[in-house]
Amino acid sequence: RFGFKGCPDVLGQLNDGRLLGVEVKAQAGRLRPEQALFLERIRCAGGVAFVARDLRCVVRVLGPL
């Protein structure tokens, strides 16, 4: 196990300095409560946090690469 309970699979920093948190889940995967809470805390602090089930979701949120 890497990180701590609830920590997203991908943590990063966007070019504008905002925190990025991405929880990667399969189509049928569910967020655990601590994962949902962590993503919400990132959003409340002005960061970008979301669940990605495929690459289309990432492109939809972050824009084309």
C-alpha cells in the first residue's frame, strides 16, 4: 500500500498551482467514504479532483493533451 487511507491514485499539481487528485476506478468500481471525502476536500480548497473511469473522463475534465 502506498500513501495513506483515502489518498487518490494520482496526486499532482496543475500548471496554475492547483492540486490535482484523481481516483482511478473500473466502470463498476465504487469510492470508499474516505476517498470521496479526500476528493471533496481537494475541491473545497480550490483544487481539481475527480473519479476517472477511462481516458475520456480525464480529457473531459482536464482538456485535450
